[in-house]
Amino acid sequence: MAEVLIRRTEPGDAEHLGTQLRPADAHEVRAYGHTDLVLACQRSVAHSVLCWSAFINGELAAILGCAPVSLVSGIGSPWMLGTPVLDAHARILVRSTPGYIAQMLKAFPHLVNHVHTENVTSVRWLRRLGFTVHEAQPFGALGEPFHPFEMRA
């Protein structure tokens, strides 16, 4: 049985994630327009008011967080980036994440973001968690197809 530990993100987690991103997430980050994966992970963590690191058997599997889009309107931007460890143990984390999504919804009653159409595993995960995934449209610095997604409390 795999051992899962989810804790608040600590210094060094973002750097580790940026050097170990799974290919689909690395492609998505680049399609957003970031060329430095480590810096993109550091910024995601730094801008998030809620942020957790998930470990499976002691290895970093993912970091998930939520950054404010509008405090006045109660809109937050949830995100998750993973390492290949996530792909090997996705079911375990799918069962673990609803409580963290609930915490995000408590802080931000409306969650919105975009997911690259080629990131099929993430699109499936978002739907399984109850997010509404909309039709793809050009998005990001490169104008690649992304699905807007959202959830309301």
C-alpha cells in the first residue's frame, strides 16, 4: 500500500517540482508562455494563498494550490502540477483531493482556470472532482487550445 503525505508546501518543493514535471504538465506550462519551468513553479506557489505538496512513498507527486484572481468577487484560480510519481498513483490522490478543493471553495466561492486540451489526465481528473470543463479555445502566450474550467461553492 502506498503511503500518502500531504502537507503545506515548504521551501524547496517548487524547485524540486520544476525539475521533475511530468511531460504533460511541462508542455502546459510552456504553452502558457513560461520558458523556465522552475521559475513558473516558484511563482505559482508564491502567488497561492493555499498550497500543499503531496508525497507518495516519500517522493514528491504534486503540488496543488489556489491563487486569488479577485478577492472582491471571491474568485480563485486552482492549479495542480505533478511529477511522474503522480501518474503512477493518480487514484490515491484523486481520493485525497476533494477535501482540499473544499478548502479552496471556502476561501474562494468561484474557482476558475484553464487546462491544456492535450493534458487528458488532468481534464479527466477535473471532471471527476466535479469541475465544469468548457469547450477549448485559444489561450496563453502561444494561443494553444485550453479548456476553461470552473466550480462554484
